[in-house]
Amino acid sequence: MQRERLLKVLVIGDLGVGKTSIIKRYVHQIFSHHYRATIGVDFALKILNWDHKTVVRLQLWDIAGQERYGNMTRVYYREAVGALVVFDMTRASTFQAVLKWKGDLDSKVALGNGRSVPAVLLGNKCDQLSTGLCSKLPKLENFTRDHGFVGWYETSAKDNTNIDAAMMCLVESIMAVE
Ligand code: GTP
Ligand code: MG
């Protein structure tokens, strides 16, 4: 018999880092250069045939970057089992905000056993190698480990780089703890 798992996953990070674009790429295989800020939260659903007996319903919560200054995140984070924390490789300030998002996450949601929910770090817009600070970024292995992320990826929603891999990494971590 097939079993079904509903996983609530958050996508968080500063304004304009590409959270909505990553989700649109992953779920609908589309990309647009047009920027429209998310207001509050948006939702998307991706169905994964995880293995021969498990269907995963991945419920993606696309949280507006401006919500870091609001007080709704406690409500949005409730019962989440994983998160993608996104920054923009061309803007250092968005990398500095990563720890604020991770701290916000860990202070407001945890797994049943008290451990923090698995989080994967995404450096997005890696297609802009020449214009960004990509080359100046240290490799993030140590940062990732020191701050409790389960993995990190350089991604591009525009070129469809590592989006699937990052999602897989997160879902595997979630399925491993549950
Ligand atoms: P908020 O909803 O305000 O929090 O922003 P967001 O994180 O959802 O960002 P969004 O996906 O709306 O993208 C912001 C801008 O960056 C848009 O103009 C996108 O086209 C652009 N963008 C997103 N991902 C990429 C990428 O991988 N490469 C490039 N070159 N541009 C990108
Ligand atoms: Mg958005």
C-alpha cells in the first residue's frame, strides 16, 4: 500500500534573493526577470514519487523577505519540517542576513525531539559570476557546518542550476529524521 507524507517546507531569506523564482523554477519550470515582491506568504505544491511505497507532498511556503521585519513568522513557521535559507550571491548584505533568518527559524520552530529542523543554505544567482562577489566568497563548508545547516548549494533559478539537487538534499534530510 502507498503511504503519503505531507511536508511543510519554508523558503526564507532577504528581499529579492530569488525565493519565488526558485520555487517557480522547481515547480513550474519557468523563470522571469520581472520582480514582484511577495506579500506575506505564497504557496506551491510539488508531488514527488519518493520511493515505491511513498508519495511526498511537498508544501512550499514562500515567505516574503520583508517579513523578517514583521512579526508573522512565528505563525508561518508553525509545524514546518525543513527550510531553504536563500541569499543572493551578488549582494553581501543578503549573506549577512542568513544567520538572522536561521536564528529566527530555530527560535520559533523545532522538531518533536527538540532538534532544529533541517535547513539547506542556497547562494542564488550564481549565473552572475562576473558581476557578483561569488569569486570572493569563501567556500561555505565550514560556515555551513558551524551554523547547523545540513548542506549548501550555489544555485541559479535562471539557468536551473542545482535547484533540484538542493531540494533533494533537504527532503532526504527530512525523511531521514522522521
Ligand atoms: P521577495 O518576495 O521580495 O522576498 O523576493 P524573492 O526572494 O521572492 O525574489 P524573486 O524570486 O522575486 O526574485 C527577485 C529578482 O531576482 C527578480 O527580478 C528575478 O528575476 C531575479 N532572480 C531570481 N533568481 C535569479 C537567478 O538565479 N539569476 C538571476 N540572474 N536573477 C534571478
Ligand atoms: Mg518572493
